[in-house]
Amino acid sequence: MLSVQTYALAGTLVEQGLGYAFVDCLTAAVLDPGRVILLRLAPTVDFALSLMHNAAAPGSILIGRLEVCLKQAAELQMHRLKARGRTDVLRLS
């Protein structure tokens, strides 16, 4: 078994035929549909994204813009994922 620290690396390994991986929907949206078959989990598994910064660092006026950019990127990736069409379901129960 191989353990990696990022979803992106896990997805790349699957694209290369080197196993299976659980990844978030944002990572799944950018994987090559010609090389990867997506299996949606049922029931679904919710996840949260968090933004962190050093407690000693002063606040930035750019944080609001970063929030907007992250939301836009997430919406685009979700649209890409839905546009992929059919995905099979892996039932966990």
C-alpha cells in the first residue's frame, strides 16, 4: 500500500494505473476522464475546506479577494465534474 499526502498526487497515480484513491470532488473534476472512472460514494461524504494563516501575521486586505477566487474556482470544478456525465456509484452501506 502506498500512502500520499495530497489528493492531486493520488489522482495522478490513478491516472497512471497505479491503484485506487479516494479524492475530493475538486480533484476528481480535473482528472482525465479517458483514464479514470469516477465512482461516487453512497451515502455521500461531506468535507470542509479551511483557510489558515499564521496567528502572528497581520490581516490582509486581500483575504476577501482570495475568498471570491476560491469560490469561483470551486464552482468551476463542480461544473466540470457534472459535465463529465455518467459516474458509477460505490455503495458503502
